[in-house]
Amino acid sequence: MKDFKDFIRMTVLGGFFVILPFILFIYFCIWIIEGLIFVFEPLSKLYEDLTKLDIFICHILSFSTFIFICFFIGVFVKTQLGLYIHYYFELLLKKIPGYSIVNDILNQFFGTDKKSFRKVLLIDRLNNNVYETAFLTDEYLLNGETYYSVFIPTGPNPTSGFIINITKDKIIAESTKIDKAMKSIVACGSGSSNIWSN
């Protein structure tokens, strides 16, 4: 009887962990959709009042409007006038407390500056054979020796972590697979073989 109960319990748990990622994915999608609806609600209400269309259609129109505005701004800031306006608008925004920090974080992880993270490193900073994944951010000379500034992120949130400066002998391996390293950190180490396997 005990074996039968254990079989039922393990089977139910096994099934639960199989469908759990799907449930979390659906929940995440719902959370994103609800967030977008909340953001676009005023514009959707305006469309509804003006057109008398169904609210779902108005949400689609609002989202389409947002995409068009983003496209228009993206094209505009590539022009000389757009660059000029963006530069001075950015100066104004930087006076808002916290804006520069958020902006720097976004540029670090999603910006177009490919030199932010140059490489992924596997380091042994304590010389105890416990290796850490880090991102190379800069290098410099100090007293005739080359030092490397690295950012060690904490999973599953790669935007938090700490910065250390190490010498070459602390670096065990290096890779250019920055995108795969990001995915591995978010997944708490899962997928590390995609970075370091030969």
C-alpha cells in the first residue's frame, strides 16, 4: 500500500513539474498583457468614445499607435534635427534623480554599445577552485601590470551584482557568447555548458 501511495505521489509531482513551466509562461504572458492594457487604457477609452468600437479592437488600435510612434521617433532621431533635440532632451531628463542610473543599466544590457560587455569570463578570484561567471567591462595598466575590471552578476537578476578588478592569472577561461551567458544567469546557471563546452 505504501508503494502505491508513493507511486501516486511521485507521479502527480512529476506531472506537476512538467506543466509548471507552461503555467508560469501563461501567467507571465497574462501579466504582460494586463500591464499593456493598463498603460494603453486612456488611449483605448478615447478610441472607444470616438469610434464606438469594441474595447478589444480599441486596445489593438492603441498598441498599433504605440508601435507607430516608436517607429516615427526611431526614424526622427536619426536626422540631424532629431539628434539635436534628443541630446538636449536627454540633458533635461538627467536632472531627474535616478534617471541616469536606470538609463545606464538599460544601455549596459540592451543598448547598442557593444563594448559595454566585451567578453564573458570564468574567474577564480579567491584561488579556491570555485569559478564565477563574470563580464569583462574594461582593462587598464597599474604599476606596469594589466588589470581587468569585471562585473559579476547575481542570478536570476543580471542587473545586480558587484564589480572587482583582477589580474590575468585569475581568469580561467573566456568566451564571446554574451547572449548565452545572460540566459544562463537568468536561468540560475542552466545552460552554462553552451558557454564553456568546447
